Amino acid sequence: MKNNMRLLVWLIIILFISLRGEDPKSATHSYSTFLLKRDFTLLLGHNLDKGKHAHGVVVLNKRGMQKQCRSWTELAYSQSIPNPPMQWTSKYGSITFNRFCRDFPDGGMNEAGLFIEEMSLAGTSWPIDDSKPKIFMCLWMQYVLDTFESIEQVVQSVHDLTIEGWSWHFFTADRKGNAAVIEFLEKKVVVYKGKDLPIPVLANTAYAKELKLIKEYEGFGGSKKIDLENDQMPVFNYGAKMIKEFDPSKSPAIDYGFEMLKKFSWSGTQWSYICDLKALKIYFKTKPSPEIKRLDFGAFDFSCQTPVKMLDIHAFFTGPVEQFFHDYSVEYNLGCVKNTFIVSNYESVFTSHGSTLEKAVSNFGRYSESTKCTDKDR
């Protein structure tokens, strides 16, 4: 009887969350991002943490690709809704880390040195405006990397569009060293940048709350000590202290960045990566494949006249891995999204809205088939 009651309560929770259009597992995920900026160093580091294996793919996205806006409701539930049309043509190539499939990244960097990443944030509440195009949050991140080069452009886009999804907030930075945190609280856009972003670290707590709590600690206005050996310390505190203590003359920046990500990590960390916004290079490793792999933007052809390239994020390579990318195929893309949906138990979200796992897999996995190469490739 107890087991039946527990099952019923869990099903009710899943249904409640799914009706809000959120990830039913988001509360169990932990993510973290930081900006390390000192002298000639301009690095972004990110961890994706999950309790179980996270499928993922690294995608080489091309410039000159024409794309269409799609909402979460259209993609996940196959429901036609009033949605002002919007299309764009990618101005920049990008390299992204995708849990779903092509065109739906968790984060990455473009040729202009613009970076964006997501992290879970309970309490997210998206603004609603039916007069603006509705776009699923992952597709919005690809739109950002396709189109923009500055954080100001990214911030403007959240006012121009209605973003749909579940509980996420975002960290973005550009090649000039500017950074912004973007949150959606009480159906309003909340942005921190410039002097309002004194500590460029973001995890899974609202930024204002992190900033308030750290004032109790030594070096940030209080008397408590930030103990880097205390694994109960908030990630934000680790990041704040390690950024403050970074000395590029004593430690190579990439090594120090991975040390920061190691300090942020827990047993469920699935992948870690660092973007060098000035050198346009990316370094990454994963739990199944812990050797550091390297990607150099200069080694890729971002012209849309050549095939989109993909690589299993957990591939067992080390060092430069550009040669191991393979051409995009719709079959591989469909497999990527299906694996993620099954492992993450998304099927109940789709069925609760009258759709099916198969329809959602097709909508996401075949979206890229609707994109096309134009003559606008520079």
C-alpha cells in the first residue's frame, strides 16, 4: 500500500511539472559556469552534472543556414499554436554541446567569441506575450550563437521573443570580456551585468540570493571562511574565491580552469568544458572519457557548402579531435534525441499533452532537415 501511495504521489508530481512545461528531473541536476578574466586570460568553464549517464553530441554548426522559429509546444506536443513567424540565417559558425540533437544545444561558443550556457533554476517563470515569436529555449541558444557577437544583443533578444521551456537560467559572455546572467522570475526578465555582476559565477540558485549569501564570507564583506576543502560549501563560494586567487604567472589558465571545475564537481558530473574566447579553442572531457580533448575553430570549415559535423561527446580520444568528427545524418540525429528522451524519462511529459515519444523524437530530430544553406555564407 505504501509503495502504491508513493508511486501515485510521484506520478502526480510528474504530471504537475509537465503541465508547466518543465523538465521533471530538473530538480536533481546540478550545473555550474564561471568566467575567468585576468590579463590576457578570458575563459568560460562549465560542468553538466546529472545523477545518471547523459548522452551528448558535439556539433559543428555552419554559417549561412536559414532556420525557422519553433516553440516547445510545437516541438514536444505536436500542437499548432498561434506563433508569429520568425526566421534567420546564421551569420556565425559555432561549436556546441548538445544533449538533444543538432540545433538544440545546452551551450557553446561561436566564431565571434560569444558564449552561452544554461543551468537549472527552480522557480523560473517565463514571460508570456503572444504578439512575439515563441521559441524553445535550446533553439533560442542556437539562434543566439548563429546571430550575435555581444551580450547586449543577447539581452535584447530575450525582450524581443517569448522563450519557452522549463526551469533554466543563462550565463553569456563575449570576446570583449563582458558577461551577463539572464533569469526569468515572476514572469519578468532579470538581467545582471557590469557592476551588477561582481562575481562571474552561476550555479543553480538565483544570482541575487548567491550574492546576498556570500557577503557573510571573508573577502566578500563577512567573517566566515571559504574552505575549499569543505565539500559542503556552495559552488558559488568556491568560484568566487578561486577567481579572486587566480594568478596566471603561477598556474596555466586552462589547468586552473579545470581545477575549478573539479572543485565544482560531484560524483554525477557528466562533462566539463572550457572555452577560450580569445584563442577560439575549446577543451573538454567527460566522465566515461576523462582525457582532455581539444577543438580549434581554425581547424574547421564553417561554410554551409560543406557538411555539418558531429562527434559523440564521450568518444574515447585525447588531444585534438577535429579529424574524428563525422558528417551529420538524420538517422544519427534521431538516435541522439531518442536516447536522451528515454534516459531522462520525458515520455510522460509528451503523453500527458496528447503526444507520443515517437512524435517528439521526430519533431526534434528532423528539425534540422527544414534548415537550408543559402548564398549568404561569407
